[in-house]
Amino acid sequence: MQIEASLWNASWATDGGRMQISLSYAPFEARYRGFDVARCSVDKSSDMNQFSSSGSVLKQGGGEEFSEELLLKPFPDRKVLAHFHFQSRAPHSSSHGRHHHLFPKAIAQLVKKFRVKEMELSFTQGRWRYEQWGGFDPLSSNNAKPPGVELWAVFDVPQSLVDVYWRNLTHTLSGLFCASINFLESSTTYSAPELTFKPSFGNLRYGTLPREAVCTENLTPWLKLLPCRDKAGLSALMDRPSIYRGFYHSQRLRLTSSESGSDEVDSGIGLEQTLTVVLQPSSWRTGKTYSVETNIQPSWSISSIFGRNIPGKCVIAKSSNVYLHLDNGLVGELKNLERENAKYVANTFESEGFQSNHAFKISVTPDKVFEEVDYLHGKSTSVIYGFSVEKYSDSQPFDLGLTWKIPVVWSCQQAPLHASRFLMGSGNERGAIAISLESTESSEGLPTSHIIDGRCELRVDIFQVVPWYIKVYFHTLQVFVDKQPRAMADVVDKIRVSPSKDKVSPGVMEMILKLPCGSKSAAFSLEFDKGFLHIDEYPPDANQGFDIPSALISFPSFNARMNFSEDEFLNNSPILSKFQETSPVLSYTEVLLIPLTTPDFSMPYNVITITCTVFALYFGSLLNVLRRRVDEEERILRSRAGRKAGWISQLLSRLSAKLRGRPQEQPTSSLPYSFISFRLVLKILLVASIAVTWQYYFG
């Protein structure tokens, strides 16, 4: 319990301003007298907020938990993957305006206000290279996202209110993450998939913004959701220049909510924040060097990649771990090299104290070593080295380094079918979209449970959204298997099509395919016509083209998961527990850039220029006429003329006047005032009539 006081200098707090507060007497001291409160009795055996011996570390904040983890993984193309994983969890509260110790209050309010059951938001810059970085493991299936912004959400509301809650959610997320997510409120930008996503009974909405730029303005509010932000723990490594100069960058936010009365064990609100970065390390290894032709991998460390070390864990984190992942292709190649060099020792990678061999060396001794078991019927297994950050501090920071000794060449396991998408045709009227599926070696491991009636079938789910101005003719769908045309009924098991409506909704196509297991390739094509947009609907860079969002390809016959032996440490590691969950293999295709007929934007510019010129002449002449003083100008002209005539002419004029006995006559205006006024009116009317005529016929 605590008591907080504040000083107010408002009129109601200073007796109408008669008792002003002088800040020159600061600091102030407040004392309470006769303060008595009826406190609640506390059961010591109950689950209370406990503090460490230092009194500054909160271990349990009302059932809330927070953990942070980092996974590092070398890639075959001389790059390094850094995957940050932060997980927060808070129990549900029936009271309104619950105070959270660890869980971000903004997310809790968002869940409660918009009745969000499940949501995922990602900001991605670059494209995941499935050929070099793999696509079969759970990390790539769950964290490889399409370029731009992707958002999908499931609402716990009646179907008639889903669209309203979706629009409000997009506006809230747009302000929370400083992005253009509010553009997804339009019905032309989102859809409601049914076949390719898990059943959500029509309460799911999906939308993408392929051209959304990702920058530090999106990362900063994402970091503010962390208890320690980027000041302590693993998030202190997030140096902005290091992250944004990478080849791939994706920040993801996954939100799940389950009511307290549900059957799930972990009821409450779960927030999963991940940041996936692919970087090119600069070699810091000294001594013997290798040329690029020898395929030597660059040696690296955490400090060389991010420019800083890990100063210890976040003090309120339940766990803080760093992992080094060697995938099955790399481990298999290392074992083959050891056999060839007659240096192979059985079960080398199973030893927890294993730190160095003839191929590489780890700068820090791992606290735990995990080896995957029963991977694709006895094939090579991957190895994960675990390091605990809890024992490190500012005086002794953590810096993990990997030094390669010999050249190693390997490849990451890809998805069963490599998916790519491209455009066909030319011109500004029509074209075609084609999706190509090429077989990989992963398709050989298809489970026998998918053999039906003596036939082995590979299931492929395709989900594709096209903008409304792309008029897709779904009846033109053509299917090719092994470069041979096939009937659609032989390959397509289910298909759901939602044709686009002009300026109302996009076109949606969902297909469930059944391909023979021995197929080497498959292709699908759809013809379309290009629509016309109003001049107000074109973006500022219309000549660049328009984006068609990435298509989602999933393989439910394969599970992207990792199997480890039973270990108590695995239960306390959210990222390793996530790797053991069963989920289908997912991959995204390229974003297509399609040119549309673009009007000549220079013609409106020319009309505006001419109109402005006419108006400038009109108003300039009008102001010149209205502000001119005719009498004053004539007087000035007469005076100037008199000065030019000289003193001789003036003397003669005076002498003539005296001889005639008459006073000297003053020169008068040669034009009467009434005549001058009449000319002014005619000039004004003439200019006004010219301007009105021009505006009527040419405006």
C-alpha cells in the first residue's frame, strides 16, 4: 500500500488564487496526521506479490508474467538471423480499468473494448528468401511475412457487428503504432476468408497494405509495449541503424484472449512480440583468413552485429535466454566432414559441454544443449545451444561469438513446394496471373496417413486477394500438372470465389488442391481485365504501378514443428515451446506490381496555370484602376510640365498677365472628372466581361 500526494496551483485549490504556491520553497514536504485505514486481512499462504531480497525485482505481479529470448542462426548465404521473442501474459479481470504491473495497459483495453479473440499484426520490410533461408521450420512458417502491413483479427461479437469492430480496431492500431492501418477500414481493402484459415465462424477479417513503409516510427511504439522497453535486457540490442540496414526486417505482434471460464489451461490475455532480422555480419575474426571462393562463413559476435553487448536481463523478466540454432542441414554437413576427416566421434552434439570442434568454436560455454529427435524418420537433426543471461550484468556483459575454422556449404530445408507468382500478357487492357509450384526434396517425407484409396495426395491451400480494379474472370482458371493441362475437377477439391465489386469489395479466391505426391510441378493461371479509376483515386505516384498483395500458400499435410526430448527447461522457454506446437507449413508469394492506364496529369496543370494567369491579369488591372488617383496624377503632370518649361516661360506668362491687367490663369485639366469616371467604369466592365466569358467557355 502507498499514499501519493500532488501540489495544485489551480484556483479551486488556492482559495481563489489568494494562497499562491511559491516554487522557490521547493522541495515540499507533506505530513499526514491521524491517518487510519481499514486494511484487508491477508492470507500469507495465498499467492501474493513477492519481491527479491533487493526489493526491486517483481517476480509475480498479480499472476502476470514476462519473458524475453533471442535466437541466433547462421544462414548458408553468409548471413545471420536474429529472432527476438518477448511474451507477456495477464489473467482476465472482471473489474473495469484494471491496473497492470507488467502487461501493457493499451493492449488490455484494446482487447476489452473491441472484443478481440485473436489478432496478428506485422510490419515487414524486404522479402523472405525461401530458397536460401528455408521455409520448413516453425520460425519461417510463423514469422516470414509479406512486405508491408498484414493484419487479421477474430472478434467475439455477432457477425453483423464484425465490420464495425474491424473499422474501430484499425483506427486504434493506426494511432497506437503510428502507421496507415486506418486505410484498412475500407471494404475494398479487407476480406473474410473461410477455407484457408482455421474456422472462425465468419468473425475473421484479413487485410494487407503492401506499399506501407516500415521505419523507426513503427518500432518505437512497439518497444514501448515492453516492460523494460529498450533500456535493459535483450531489447537493449535493438540499435536502429543495425536493424534497418538488414536484408529482412519484420516486427510482429500476436494477441490471444481466452475467457476465464473456458477450457483452456492458460486463460487470460497473451501477447507475443517478435522481431526477426536478417543481417550481414562483418568478420571480426583475426588470424588466418579465407577468400570468398572457399565458401568460408564469416565469424561474428553479438557486439559485431548490433554494436553493443547484452547488459544482463530485464529485472522483471521471468526468464532471459539466448539460443544458437544450427539447423539439420548444417549439422548433417558437419558430421559428414568429420567422417571424411576420420575425426568423427559418436554423439558429439549431444554432449552438453560441447563447445568447439574442427569446424567452429563458440566463445561462451552453453548452459544447455538441445538436440531434435525423430526428425523425418531418422534424418539429420538440428541442435540448439542455450545460454542464460541472468548471471550477467553491466560490469560483465554477455557477448556470444561464433568463429568458423573451415569452409562449410549446406542448404536450409524448404517447403514441400516452392511457390512463385508472376504476371502474363502485355498492354493496359488485360493480362493474367499465374501461380507456379515447383517440387522440392521436402515433398518426399509426406506422411503415409495422406494415402487415400491407394493414392498419395498432397494438399495445398491457396488464398489470394486482388483489388477491385483488377477484374478477374474466375471461369478462366487453367490447371497444369507436370506441364500437362488437367481438368479442374481432378485437382481442385474445393474452391470459394468472391468476385470483386466496383469500389465496394476486392476479389477473393480460396482453393484446396489435391496434387499427386509424385508431381514435380503445378501451375494455375487466371485472366483479368484492368479497370479504370477516377482521377481522385490515383495515388501521388500513379506511374509506379499498383500492388497486388501476396498470395498465401499453406501445406496442411506437413507440420512445421520441432521435437525435443522431455526436459523441464523446455517448459520454461516460450520460444522452444512455440517450436513444438503443431502448425502447417506456410509461405507467401511475391507482391505483384501491375501498371494501369494513367491519365495525363499535365493537362489539369495547364488549365490551372492558364486560369490563374487570367485571374492575375484581371485582378491586377482592377486593383490598378481602382487605386489610381486621376486628379493627383494630373497635378503632378502639370507641375512636371511647368518645371520643364523653365523660369523664362513663367516670367513671360506673368508679364503678359500684367500688361492685360488680368490675373494669371492656372492650367486646368483637359479631361472633365465625369468623363474620366465614365472611362473607368467602361474599363472595369470590359475586363470583367472578358474574365466571365473565359471562365464560362474554358474554365
